[in-house]
Amino acid sequence: MRDVIEELEQKREEARLGGGPRRIEAQHRRGKLTARERIELLLDEGSFEEFDTFVTHRSTAFGMDKTRIPGDGVVTGWGTVNGRKIFVFAKDFTVFGGSLSEAHAEKVRKVQHLALKTRCPIVGLYDSGGARIQEGVASLAGYAEIFKQNVVASGVIPQISLIMGPCAGGDVYSPALTDFIFMVRDTSYMYVTGPDVVRTVTNEVVTHEELGGASVHTTRSSISDGAWDDDVEALTELRRFIDFLPANNRDGVPEWPSHDPGDRAEPSLDTLVPDNPFSPYDIKELIRKVVDEGDFFELGERFAGNIVTGFARIEGRSVGIVANQPMVLAGVLDSDASRKAARFVRFCDAFSVPIVTFVDVPGFLPGTAQEGGGLIKHGAKLLFAYSECTVPLVTVITRKAFGGAYDVMASKHIGGDVNYAWPSAQIAVMGAKGAAEILYRGREPEEIAEATRDYEERFMSPFVAAERGYIDEVIRPHNTRRRIARALALLRTKEVETPWRKHDNLPL
């Protein structure tokens, strides 16, 4: 038996070396960790249980039968993050460039199936050259079966992708089907076709970074929800992110100990909103002063900055935050902001994460570029997302809530459960000056100025909406945290009955 055990340990040691010391050294020279080093950083110490350590490919074409490396380019298994179970697979670039073969795909599918069976989140760490061309259609079939499993698991368990190296061709679509994508700056990139193909087909000369780096996908395409500077920071922040997420769509949000009293007052909020209605202020300051211990995990920070989305906690329980940002485009809703927020709202609703919405929105962004770019349909996505929500919805209007954007931002009329307004709130079809100029077109400037003041007093006060029950209460800003905490506690047992349907038809 001793000989057998020694042989087992020797085989395991060989498998742990992946492509061997030379390729591991090359990986380190690129500023990247190996697959197993990444898993060790992501998971709690000593918690990783590996599956299929000794799996190898079955290909014999192109001399592949002479090169078989245990693991076949991907490390799979499960472990814990702060005591909570997750499944993980990490592409191993030191073995065949992390390329996907039939056996490689089967390993990934196995942990996908187990994650779904046990209702645990799954994390994919990507560092791969794409399909293994030596296996032809078998590798394409492997991709498709992984994609199908992504779709089956959607809305059932959280799926997270962290791009830590190349991710090209078929490899990009599995991350695209997951809930969240993060990247590592300068060492990771995603694209369907690489620079060489682009140059051949379109005559464009671009680098990997220009085509699909983190700078592109966090600011222009919105494919990535965030990026970090290196592997260590990325994995550390990913651990923090996972703490906010439910394990599945039935367990409810995680609850962590909090030393921040739910009834804590924040006097500085009484002076947050400037007296001048056209002066900006940072909505993130409000968010951090309201949530537990100022801990806010923002998503999509560098894309559509006029709306802020992310996770926080109130009394130890996770909540989703959606907020207009007056510092960017005055907090107006445009196509990008609407898509960004709609995607986030739908995730929260799928996984029973309560949503807190802070509103300061002057309306939808006008112009031919927006209308031609589909603002109506993109705005409808956010309207649809909020309207179909069955999770608790708590809304706080801090200043402007104008036009259709007032309706869209979790108003009482589309399902908001508890809606508050600060005394500084202005709720109307449009701004007073614009309304007066339309109502009194052709009048003298003095008359229009008087009409503007009259409109402000008669129609823009939060008490007008409160009189009709559209606002549940006008609250003092310093009590915002206490009010939100109590509203969320009240709504913890919320139940909503919806008509049977096969599925909805989101305006994509």
C-alpha cells in the first residue's frame, strides 16, 4: 500500500505542476499567477477539493497522443469563501494555452452540474487561447454544452467570470452568459476575433488592449462590471464581492454581523443637497453614509456614470443600490444608464435582493443621437425591470424627479413599496422654468419669472405628491438610514402573486 500511496502523491505532484516549471515561470513573468495559485487566493485556506485531477485529452491527431498532461488545461473543484460554499474552475494557460478540448469541457460541465444540484455559486477564472483546434468540432460541441448549462443555471445560482488573461473566440460567450464579468487590467482581454483576423478582414491595425482590453470593456462596451490592477487585487476583491451574493434564488440574502446601528442618524445629510437646484453633489456620499459601515461595492463604475449601481448592507443584510448621479450629466437617464440599471435590477429580483433607489433625475436625455440609438426601447428595459420586481423596493427622492423618469425610477405607480422624499424633492412633469415658458409662451420675461415661482410653489413641492399618497412620507435627510432600515424590516415578508406565464418578453 505504501508504494501505491507514494505513486499517488507523485502523480498529484506532476498534475500540480501543470505545463511544468518553465511554463509556470513564463506565466509569472507576464505578471500572472497560475490556475492553482489563483484558486488558493480565492478560496479559504485548505478548503479546496479538486475534481478530475488526472483527466487528459483523447485526441490522437497532429501528434497530440504524444503529449498528455493531467488536468488538460483546467483546474476544477469546490471550496469555501468566508465559510460559504462555491464551485470554481480555472483555466490553466501553462497547459496547451488553456485551450478547450472535449475532456476539458466535460470537467467544466461537471462542476456546473454540481453547482446547480447543490445550489451554490460558481466562479470561472479565464486564461485561455480559445478552442483547441486539433480537436475540431469536438471542442465546439464542448463550448455549446457549457453555454447551455450557463443558461439553465441563469437566475438559479450566481455565475461570476473573472478574466485573467486571453479570452477569445468561443471562450467569450460563456462569460457573456454569466451574471457578472470582471477583468484584470493590462493582462486580460476579450474578443470574438483577434487582431490578426481583424487586420485581414477590415484592414484595421489594433492591439489586444485596443480591441478587447479592460479599458474597452469597462468604459465602452459595458461587458465588464469592473477591473483591477493585478491578480492578487482581483481575487481579494472577488472574495469581498461574493460575500454580498445569495447562494441561490431560494436562500435569501446573506446576513453578516454589523456593528452599525440601524437607527443611526447622519446629520451631514441635512446639508448634502445644495440650495441651488442646478448645483451637483455626489450621490455616492449619500450611499456610503446610509449603508452599513460605508461599505459599498460599486458595479460598472466607469460606464454610464450618470447612474450608480452596486451592493451594500443595511443591518447586516445585502441590498442592491440604484442611484442617479448628479455629478455626471446631472443624473439624466440615457440609453446606457437605462441598460446598466435594468440588468442590475433584474439580477437583484431574480435572487431576492431588496433594492434601494435614490432618485435625483431631471428626465431622459434628449437629442437625435439618443432617439436614433433606441432610447425608447432602452428606457423601457429599466421600466420593465422595476415593474416586474417582486422583491422589496424602497425609494428615496432627494431632489429632482421629473417627467417619465420619475415613473421609471421605482415610483409608487410601478411597484415601489415604501417611497420617501426629502424636503428638497421636486416632483413634476418638468422643471418650473421650462413649464412656465411653455404655459406662458410669448409673455413678458417678468410674467414668465412670476409664473415660474408660482409653478414651483404649486406643483414641485414633495407635499403635492404626498397629498395624493404617491409619497409615503416626507422625511428629514438625517433619518434616511433609520427609515430605510425599518422599511426593509417591514418588507422582509413581502409576497407578490403574478399571473402564470412561460416567461416574460423583455424589450431587448
